[in-house]
Amino acid sequence: MNGVQWVGVVVVVVATVAGVWSFARGVTTIVRTVGVGRPAPGRLAPVGTRLVTLAREVLGHGRFQHRPVVRAAHWVVMVSFPVLFVTVATAYVQVVDPSGALPLVGHLWPLEWAVEALAWTSLVGIVALFVLRLRIRPRTTQPLAQQRRSRFFGSTQWQAFYVEATIAAVVVAVIALRGLEYALQAAAGEGTASALHFPLTAWLGQLWQGASTSALETAVVVLATVKILVSMAWLVVIGLQPTMGVAWHRFLALVNVYARREPDGTPALGPLQPLTLADGTPVDLAALEDLPDDARLGVGAIEDFTWKGLLDFSTCTECGRCQDQCPAWATGKPLSPKLVTLALRDHAAATAPYLRAPDGTRTTDDEHAGLDLIGTGVIDPDALWACTSCGACVQQCPVDIEHVDAIVDMRRYQVLMESAFPKELGGTFTKLERQGNPWGLPARARLDWAKGLDFSVPVVGADVESAADVDYLFWVGCAGAYEDRAKRTTRAVVELLHAAGVSFAVLGDGETCTGDPARRAGNELLYQMLAAQNVEVLNEVGATRIVVTCAHCFNTISREYPQLGGRYEVVHHTVLLDRLVSDGRLTLLPADDERTVTYHDPCFLGRHNQVYSPPRELLGAIPGVTVAEMPRSGADSFCCGAGGARVWMEESIGTRISTTRATEALGTGADIIATACPYCTVMLTDGVAAARASDAGSSSGAQSGTQVGVPEVADIAVLLRDRLAAPAP
């Protein structure tokens, strides 16, 4: 070896030792931090299903479906990471022997084709990602409101640019080295200096024709050394920065996606996770009597999260896609799912070393254990209570972070252990406890909506002996029984069912709130009480098939009651009515006018339960109706602001979510805003009024592109009932 090679060897050895040591230190730190968390039963099995899901999610990049450019760019960069690692191994050989190659595979042309193709496409991909970040990153010269519109607001920019620069440098080194390898082999007269082995870099190697072998060898050694130095420097940097999620997600995302809540790959939406004790045991009403005095319910300190929750925080890439979709953040509130995740990540990294003994066991360090996440300022209470649990963050996250579960767990601790919650919820909880509904109205009023119908509504236990004697048990819900706008939907549904010859019955005063608002607000024990009562009633009356009009009731009964032993076939009214129309069991009048309708997807029907097509098919079947979609619709729909028990809380920070959504609906020029959930109907009705009032008071209102009139907000069932050929006899 010559002097250049000796220098290269020494530099490479030192850099490699430093890089591997730092990387190992970072891995150890992350493992210890995640290990502070509670058990997370069921997150590692079934192995086969989880591995299939992991392969499908990673290779398919399914969470990037609405960002084709980012999807393609990120995919090639991701795939190139393990493949181009082979070129780093080759660089070690080249430092010692510039003409050397890896044994067996060094001149294997399929591998060489893959390396060159991925090198070039990765270069294009990383440049695209770099340009994208430059284009949409927030700038300090911008007003705060404009900065907040960037999904990179709050992200650590230098880390992302450093990672992208490292990838670009390595890829450029790979391409340049391939060209030098061609030139060196051509100078030696080797047969491998051909397009078969250098399909995309032979032209580059030809640029060095005429250079001496010695010069080419020196260039190979220097460039190989530089490539190794850049790679090892990256390992050193991320090892010293174990919270650098934009780099660590390349490794942690594989584990996090594998350990996702649903092994089949569905997002962590729909049902909430049960309340558990420190050992992972679920808590129900029966277990409350035996709880130890020091039991902690929910998440109050960082060590109350499960290891999967702590892994979530470490995996965050800071891409900001959750923040970009969050309705609370978009309307000026302090909640950003990304910033909550980063705050918890940094807090976990800072406290975890004090919570584990040298032997790996958990300690009870008086100074660091049990630090209240709200009391210490890690989490802003206004951010915690701003969440609508719409699930947009979970749906958008490319590494399967479970934001909603984390937020609800923190709410549970505040409600159950600290009795700290927005004052409005105190009244809601009391009404649920005493009257079984959040309006606080008597149970005897639950059938008032049926007064004046041309037919009687059968009640289980009075008119029919069992729910098994009818086609469906109609779960009216609290809103459908007590809220005037929702009563229209309830009446429309029963009239349509009656006209279609579908037999049904209701529970009347036997119904109680499903418990959804209590559960989303963190009052898990009140939810358990209400849900257990309903499950007992439903089982007693022999309910098997249930139709509901409320998206929240639909989600709770179909997805959460199975946790308590209540398993039923639950159908949303739009799905059932769509089926009846398709089967010809409902005859509709021809249209005497044309109306444009825009449909708002309820979060708990669409995003949480993937019901998108039936409501639209039903609208399309109504004569004279033309559907105009809002810019954000379907899987990308924007929340109405009612979920997460927010409908029962004041919205005093920023713009009202319902007003923002109503403004978007008005922008379509629709005559009618169709809904499929009573809470959406209420929120959007108020939102339209607020938006129109704002337009009326603004000089720019006439130029906003919205229509002059005030559109009606109505459930699809009401629109369908208005076109029914003949009223029920």
C-alpha cells in the first residue's frame, strides 16, 4: 500500500470505531428509554400477520397515497438505504485495494444494475425532498400565522437538512466511484468494463479516459475514504442525538409498524384502548373494588405510557403530516399532534436515565418519577383538551404513531386521578350520571320524537317481546331523542323503514347514552358504567341487529362494546337505506328541481370506520341531486369539531372548527350540506350561521365565492324522506 492508502486505512478505522461506538450508544439509550414504559400485551403476536403487514406497509408506502411525488421520492431513498449499504462495504475494500471488490457479489451484474439504478433515482428523490422542504419550510421573517401553515413548523430543520445532505453525499460518492471503477478496469483491459456491468455510469468513466492508473487508484482511495467518513459521521451524530427521529426512524419505524395496534394494518382508530393498570391488566367496574391505593389510572407521568407509546415518540420523523391535517391546529389552537409527540419524546429522553437502575429495573427516583406531564408544563392543558379525536393524525402518520390513544390516556389521568378538566364537562358528567344523557333530560322524554307520526313505533318489552322478533333494533341515541334537528333525522329514518316494510323496534326509556362523550373526555369509569348498563339491556332484549343514526353511537356499539362482551351486527342508517334503495324497496318521486348537495364525512363514520361510499351512493340515488365534493372530503375530510367531547366544551381559542368547515362547504356553492351524524348537523348548522354572519359583516364577503343564500344543513335521511313517493300509511 502507498502512503495515501495507509492514511486512508487509519482514518477509516478511527472513523468506524467512533461511528459504531456512538451508534451502539444511541441504540442503548433508546432501548433504555423505551424500556421505562409499562407492558403492552399483544403487540408482538401474531408474528406472521404482523410481518406480512410490515412488508406491505413498508414496501407499499400506503400512507403516502395522496402525495405521489413524496411517495416516489421517499420510496427510492428508503429502498436504496440497505442496497447502497453494500457500496459502503465495498469502499472498505477499495481503501486497501482500489481495484478490489466484494467476494462473490462484487461483479454480479444484477446487483450492479440495482446499485446504479437506485443511486441515480435516490439522487433525484433526495433532491426533490430537499427542494420540497426548502419551499414549504417556515421562515422567521413570516408572520406567525403563516409559519404555522407549514407542516415543518416546530420541526428541527438542521437535522432534516443534515440527513438529506448525508444521503446526497453518499449517493454522489457511489456514482462517482462507479465511474472511477469503470475507468480503472478499462485502463487494465478488463472485460468487466462494459455496459453490462456499468449500465448508467460507463459514460462517466469515459470522462476519465487518459488518466494514469496511479491517479485513478488514488482518486478511488480518497473518494472511498470520504464516503466512509460521511457515513460514520452520520452514525456519530445520530448516536449523540437519540431524539433525532428524522434519522432514527429508518430503524425504529420497522419495529413501530410491526408492533402497531392492529396486526392486519388498519389504523389505530375506531375503538379506544381499554384503561389498564401498570401491569397491562384492563380495568373494569368489577376490578375497581380491588384496586390498590397507589394505583394510577391513565397517563400522568412519562413512565405511565406503555413501551409502545414511548417507541411512538422516539420514532416520530417530524414530517408534520399530522399537524398539517389537525383541525385544532388549523384553527389556531395550541394542539399539534407532532409537537405533543416531540414534547413527550424529549421529556422521556431527559427523565428515563433516572428511572432505570444499572441492572435495567425501574426505580422510584423521588425527584424524577411521577413528574406530572401537565403540572410540569410538558403538555399544555389547552392542547390536551383541544383534541376532537377525529383521527386525522393517526391516519396520516407514516410510522403508525397512535396520537389519539396517547391523548385520551392523558385525559384519563387528569379526570380520574386529578379531577382536572374543563368546567363545562363537570355538568356533562353529572347529567350522564344522573339522567343517562348529556342533555340532562328525563328518560320519559326519549319517545317524544315519535309524536304525530302516522304509525306507532313499537317498543321492546311493551309492543314486542324481544328485539329478535323484528328485523332491526333502532338505537335512537341521545341526540336523536332530545335534539330538535336530530329528531328530524330520527323521524325520517323510521318513516323510510316503515315505507320499505322493514320491521323495527326501539328501547324507548330503556336507552342510555352509549358513553362516547365520557370515554373521549377521559372519564373511563363513567363510560364503563353506561356501557355495561347498555350491554346488559341489549343482551336481555335479544338484540342482534342494530341500526343507528349517530356515527359516535355506531362506533361505540359496534367497535367498543365487544370489549365488554356486547357483540352485535351494527349498521349505520345510510348503509341500510342505500341497500333498501338499491333493492327497489323505496320508491322516490321524480325531481321537480335541481339541487346541488355537498356531503360532509363524519369522522367516526368515515375515517374511524371506513364508511365512505354508501352515503354518496344514497345521495346519488335521490332524483335531482348533484353532488359537489368539498376540497377536503372522503379520507381527507375535515372535522366538524364535535368529537372528543368537544361538542360539550366551549371553543374560545382561535376560529371555531365548525365555522372553518362550513366556510369550505359554502365555497362549493351547494344548496344543501348533507350530513350523516346528528353532531355534524348541529355543528355545521351553527357553523353556516357564523360563516354567513362573518361574510355579512365583511366587505370581502361578496368576493368570497360563496353563494348568497344560506344553505340547509340536513341529514341524508331527511333529503331521502322528502323524495319518498308516498308517505307511510
